[in-house]
Amino acid sequence: MPHLPASAALSRFRVIDLTQVRAGPTACRQLADWGADVIQVQMPEHMRGDDTLGGQDGSDYQYTHRNKRSITLNLKEPEGIAVLKQLIATADVVVENFRPDVKFRLGIDYETLSKDHPSLVYASISGFGQTGPLAQRPGFDQIAQGMSGLMSVTGKPGDGPMRVGIPIADLCAGIFAAQGILVALLEREASGRGQWLHTSLLESMVYMMDFQTSRWLIDSDVPTQAGNYHPTSIPTGVYKAKDGYMNIAVFGSKIWERFCDILGAPEWVTDERYKDKQGRSIHRDSINAEINRRLATQERAYWVEKFNAGGVACGLINDVKGVFEEPQIQHLGMVKDIVSIHQGPQRLVGQPVQLERTPSTIARAAPKRGEHSEEILRELGLETDTLTRLKAQGVY
């Protein structure tokens, strides 16, 4: 089956996906979900390493590689590289997350490819950057979480550093790479030229530290762990009602007054300990204990209704099952249905951005390794006898 775009938005672009594991595949999934013809290039089955997410039949792989086509090419063979270059000549974008030196050794780096394909947009994702003292180090999500400072501000004080519960460095690097690709494609419309763009897990995580970095760079304040409570806005965090935990966020003096009134503690508004932000920060332990004591008199549903009606942000803390039972999640239509020819019906989370005229959907389930090899090679003009020979030589 030829390209089946998931959206009209990017359907005119072809992307060659040379990535594996998560960060690179995430970048390419973003483009595929918006309609790009993403061709995933993998090593043939007999040569494959551990380059998949929980195996190709696993839920992780199915989620990450939807809306793509798959071809196998043996990049250790000169003919495999030659076919890859033919494929790249038809493309707008190449995405890779090899170790920084590998692309040069294979002769598929940006400088080499752009000589014959000056409009090519070439995206590289690495652990620590393309150059510098750590460029050749292997990079993994949790390493970047630690080095970026993220783990030093995550978790309860005194419990030691804590990783985030998702591979946030991989995911953010992938999403930033996709954003960079779109920026480069927009710039190409003006200049007619492609360019090399690159990001890394480490850079992405340092950027995602956001206000915590400015606390140091501007205020010379080293942020520390604040557990489930916001480090600078009090009271904001996890609180316990009669039947379980909930989140409450109180920002600004007006919201603080409303919060106190709903909680039945209007005297806190004028209490010297709590009346301003600085006082609540100093006395955060006592105010949080008082809040929990009052919340314990009613169940979460009562407080969620009361606080939100009064303009105080508040919500349940769901497990993953509970997420998809939320009426608002169901209303937003975030879960998409697709039928895999290999696995049958599937339900997957779609894109979180809604374009009214050119929406994203899931048009194609994740492919098996090399499922579209012959289809794609025939699109390049290769005849049956050539395909037979290349197959026999292990080129694809």
C-alpha cells in the first residue's frame, strides 16, 4: 500500500527515519501523525540488534511507530548504502540518532548528502551533542535526567534524587527535533536550502528545567526538592481528603482569599503567618497540615466541585486507568481506534494538538520490520530481477 497520510498537513513531505529506540522514533512519529510519508529504515531481521521497544509486537512499539512504512536495508553493505542514498534523494528530511561518528563513517552525513541534495533537512539526535568532551558517550534518558538537574528537584526532601516516571529526556528531545525540522522546512520555503539541525537529550532536559534554571542563573538560588508541593507557590501541591489524594493550586492573593473562604478558614487571610506569599513559604509545613486537617472532613468529589466552582484550580490524581475514565478525556477524543493487520483492533493516544481543518489521525498501525521494502524499492524504479538479486545478497 502506498503512502497513506494521517493528515493533509504534511502529506507533501517524505522523511527517512534512520533512528531507533525512542527519541528519534518519537520525532518521526510526530511528523508521521501530521501526514508526512515516514519511511523507517531498519537492519534486516537476521542482522537486527536490540533496537526495538519491548519487541515489535509490544504496545510500546505499536504506539511509537504508527503511521510509518518500513523498509530493511543492510547499511554494512555498499549496495545497501547506495539504495539508501537513492531513497534519500526522493526525501525532504533525514532523521538519525547514530553515535556522532557513525554517519561520517557510513558517508551519510549532512555535508556529504547535501552536495547532491542541497534542499535536504537533516536532523541529528544524540545523548550529549554532536561535539564536545562528552559527544561520544552513550546517552540514555535517566543519565540525562540526572545530569540536567531534573532529578535533584524531583522527589521528597531527604529521600535522595528521583527520576521522572516517563522517559522525559527521550520524549522531549524527539519533540524538539520535530519542531526544529518544521522550522527548517519553513525556512527552506524562503531560501530554497536545507540545513543540518541537531539536539540532544541533555540539551532538551536543561531547557525543560525552565524556571528552575533561572532561579540559579538570575537569582543565584540552587533549587532543591520540594516533593509534591510547588517550590515557590504555597499552597500548591498534593493534599489528602477523606477518601484519597487530590491536587490543589492556589496562585495569587485573590485565589488565596477564595480558597480560605471555601475551606472555612477566612481568618487565614489576615493571619500574620499566612497572609502573604512570603509568610506562607516560611510556614508551609503548618499551613499544609491545617489544610489537610480540614480536607479530611469531606471526600474528594465534594472538594473538587467546591473549589472549581469558586475558581480555585483542583483535580483528582488518577492512575492510568482513571485517566481514560475521565469524561473530559473522553470528550476530547484523545484515544484513536485503528485496526492492525497483524494484531487486530488497537486503541492508541493521538496527538494533543487539534487542527480543525487538517486534523491528525492514526491511518496506519505500526508496520512489521521490512513490511514495505519491495513496495518502496519499486517506487524507486527497481525492477523485479534487481530486487531478487538484492534480496539474495542480504541487502534488504
